Amino acid sequence: MNRRVVIIGAGIGGLTSAIRLAQCGWRVTIVEARSHAGGLAAGFDLEGFRFDAGPYVLLDRLGLDWAFQQLGIVLDRALELKRIPEIYQVSDGSTPPVSIYDSGARTAAEFETRWPGSGEHYRCFIDRMDATYQRLQPMQWTSHPRLLDIVRHGAWRDVPFMLRSLAAVLKSSRLPEAVVQALGIWTHVAGQLADTAPSPLALVTSVIHRVGACYPHGGIGMIPEVLFNAATLAGVDFRWGTKVRRICCTNRAVTGVEVDTETLAADAVVSNAGLATYSTLLDENGQAALSARTRRYFARLPLQSPGVCAYLAVKGQPKPPYLRFRLLNELDGCRLLITPGVIDSSLEKNGWYPARLIAPMAHHRAESGGLAGQSDFLHRVVEKERWWRDLFDDVRVLQTRIPNAWGRHFNLHQNSMNPVMTSRFMLTGRVAHRSPWIRNLYVAGSATHPGQWVSFCAVSGILAANRLLADVGVRK
């Protein structure tokens, strides 16, 4: 075959695309602006502690397993996965917290004790969400599900579910408001409201109970390490510390990419740069292929900020749960404290453990506030709020990041991670794996499968590669 593809970015989506294409005989070059792979899923060391750099906190095992299978990687051999018994807790500071456990029975029993009758409502809700998930799950692994796919898997009956908002689905559960808030906590992490959030977020808890929530030994950053090693073995060429300036196009088709000092010719390009693919990377010829309406659409998409983060060293063995959410008001959203030492005691260093404190921040608020507003918000979260400090004997703040720092360090489009996953965007607006406007241009990553699970990016990379292979007549 001897065709050449250039992949922009060594994030999870770029890595899985690269491995898939290299295994099918393509000459693959990944151009990465940073010095190592992983993007927001990468890990890093700080004062002797290992941290997950980005926002990923839970692992969708089924999705990652599917992606790894497509690459011939056995998940259980590649990663040591630890199941999390006490997963998360949500508190507003004024009432007892709501806890979600690995065990659905334990979770329901605790609800029943506190709110008589709610245990049975919860079991019914989880059963209903699990059945929905089983029917919809295959749709995650198809780039553009067709009507025949929907009918074959029985997902036609879930069309009304898909058209509803998360708020509507949770309201139908007949569960107490505190439980509804706990089940919908992921909308707060994304800086959005349940009224506009997509209904599939209601499936998260059923996945947690039925499949299990896992954490890789060594952290989420172990996933890109495994993929980088597989890419190297497959013959992928890496160009580190190299930033793509332009995607070169002629006659509405990709011809290569322009980097710092040269142009790399390519028969196809897979971009792991999300919306930047269309907004900033296409050259003049490529931009001319986009209609004014298309450009306006991308420019108006609401974006998700990475928020602010503090990397901590905490004194004393952390107590479960693994994740602690603190709900505030609508303006301030929530806070999230992550203590991996609950799962992995080997992280201990002289009585200290690593932890992370994350505070989501609406993208428009972060951008309008600038450096001063972001820094003030970080200072208030880290220095003024006591609830998380009171959980430990002592705390050291090792490093912090604000949205502008995230953007600079990880080359993020407008200091954002991806478009906000609204109901409308999920149904009609996800960025296509194969560009409808530019031939031989493909897109992988969180803009095509937005969400908080690293597996979405892994699946996306496979789907982008498969679209490319199908277009050149290679059987999957």
C-alpha cells in the first residue's frame, strides 16, 4: 500500500488512529507539539508523586476494552485495573452526603434507610438505564449509526429517551432531589445545566453498578503509555516538539501539513486537534471549502473549560470515597476532590499521598475574566474553602493550573477541552470523523465523542481510522 498519513497530536485519539493505520500498512507520522504522548490523559511526576494531569477520573472499561481489541491489545494484560468499591459522594455542606457505591444493592439500601421507598425506585431506575445502555452501547462503536443499526440492536425504542434532557430523565426516576443531584453531578463537572445536558449521562450510574468503575494502577496516564509502546512497535514515526502550522489543501483535498520548517506531504491527515482543525489549522484553500454558515456554526459552539486545578500532597491515609463532590450554587457549580490513595496505597511517600482538587469553570466566565479572574477564582477555591482541607492532617499545594495555563501547556483550542456535550450537539452536531468538506481529512478525539471518559477518545481514534480505511477500500 505504502500510503502516508500524518496525524496531528499524540493524544489518545491520535495514538489509536496511528496504531490502527500502521497495522494496516500505512506509513504513519504523528506530529506532536509537546515532548511526550497522552495529551490531557498524560501523567506527570511532581515532587516524588505521580499525578494524572488532566480531567479524567473514571474509566469506562467496556469502551476501552473495545478500542484495545481493535488494536490486538488485551486490556487485562496491558493494564492492572483496580475496581473502586466506594466511588463517589456528593454533599452540599448542609445535609448528609449522598454516596454511590460499586454495589447497587448497597447504594439502594442506604437510600432506603434515609428515604423509605427510594431504594425500590432506585433499583427500578438502574434496571431501566441498564437495559437502555445495552441497546445503545453498540452505537458508540459506529461512526454514523444507520437506521438499520438502530433497528438491529433494538435501539429504536430508545429514540424518545435520546430526545429528552438529563433533567427530564432523572425527574422520571421519582427519586429524592438529593439523589437526583448526585446522579446528575457530571453535568456540573462539565459546567452545564441538567436541562440542556444529554440523556445518556443518566446511564453512568448503571454502568458503574453493572460493569464497575476501574482505575489503572499507576493512574490514567498508564493508558497513553501502553498506546505509545504499541505505536512504536507498529512502526509509527513521532515528531516531538513540532507544531502544525497549517493543513495544506488543494482542490478541496488534503495534500499534507506545514510544520515549523517544512511541509510533510500526506495522502491523508487525521487531526486530533478538535475544533481547531477547522477554525485555525486549515489553510486558505481549506477555509474556502467551508461555507460561511459552517464557520459560524463552529464559532458559536459552547466550549468546555478545564477549570482550575490544584495538585496536592495530603498527610495521612485518605478515607473513602475516591471522589468527593461539593455542590455549591448555580454560579459556582461544584468542586471535586480526587484521592487515588484510597485505591492504591503504594502511592504513599513518607506518610503523604497525592490528591487533586478540581473546580469547573464556565468557559465564557474564564475567558471574560482573563488571568486575573481565573487566578482570583483559584485563590478562593484553594485558600478560602476549608471543607477539603479539614479531611486531612496536613496539606501541601504542589502546583496549580488555571484555564489559560491549561491552554498554553496542552495547546488547547481557545483554552477549552471540547464542545460542551449538550443534547443538541450529541444528536446533530458532533464533529464528523470524515470531513464532509475536505477530502482525505479525518478528525479524532473528544470533539467527535465529547465526554469525561478517556475511552471515548480511544474509540474515536479507531472510528476515524476505520472511515479512512473504508474510503480506500481496505476491509476492517
